[in-house]
Amino acid sequence: MKDKHLIKYEIFCQRKKFSLKEFLIKNPALSYSEIKGFFSNRKTQPPEEMEFNRLKEEISKDNEIKNEDRKSQTNKKSSQDDIKNKEAKKTQPRRRRKRKVNAN
């Protein structure tokens, strides 16, 4: 289809509330040619390849940061669990209830 008859990418995003970044987060394995085909099927101009590459890099950096945060949190949790286990071992013995005495 000719480019003259396609809807502009910016207008498509506004009307459909479409976010390329969110779309790429949900579908990380897509390439630019697949994105281009996706938009041509919807009679829309695809985004520029530079914008696509920029968003892909941004998403990959965000994923790396999230992975590092998860690793650090698991290390903190394991050290906190160790401390809790040590404190739990210092428990006192159970108290026994006093028996009721029948008054005759």
C-alpha cells in the first residue's frame, strides 16, 4: 500500500492509546520488520527505525536494572532470614496452666 494512504503513526497512537514501549515490553522478541508488517496491516505508518531501536535499548536497560534489584533483594532477604532464625532459637519454654482446685 502506498504511504500516502496510511494513517500517521502519531495520530494512531493518540486515537488508540497505543504505546510502542508497552507493546515491546509485552513482545520483546519482535524485530523492526515485524513491527513494520504489524503497522502496515493496520493501515498505519510504522514508527521510525531509530525510535524503535532507542526503545529496545531502553527496555533492555530497564530489565537489567530490575534483575540487579531482584538479586540484591534476595541477598537481603536471606540475611534477614538468618537473623530471624537466630532470634527464634532463643525462645522461652511454654508456661503451664494452673489447675483449678475444687473447693469442698
